[in-house]
Amino acid sequence: MDKEFKIDKELNIKGEVCPYTFVKTKLALETLSAGEILKIIVDHLPATENVPRSLKGEGNEVLDVSPINDTDWQIITKKTK
């Protein structure tokens, strides 16, 4: 079930809670060009729903949301604009 993506940047925001998880994600996306892929690592379970919803709401593509281990999740997104 391990999906492979060409990750352009990784953002580890373990320890952060909503809404800071999306604020930091949005700041990281601003450093990328359209078409680049960002991997976000979170350990705050609500962020696995809130961050992808916010990313989609801003027009970005969410490629994957999946557990890494018992406590951490990855959210893979592609910047679209």
C-alpha cells in the first residue's frame, strides 16, 4: 500500500494542532511552484481531515492521506497554482 511520489519538499509539523497545521502547510506551499509536491507529516488526527479539506478548498490536489505508523500520518499534496 506504500505509494511512491516525487516529493519536492517535506514539512514535518508533528506537535502542531489545527489551525496551525494548515497555516504552516500554506506557508510551505508558497515556496513551491505549480506542479510541485509537498509531503506533510502530522500527528494530530483532526489535521488528517482539516488540512486536506483546506488544501482542496484553495484549489490544490490531495494525492494521499495515509498513516505512517501508529501516531503519524502523511498528507501528500500537489500545488496547482
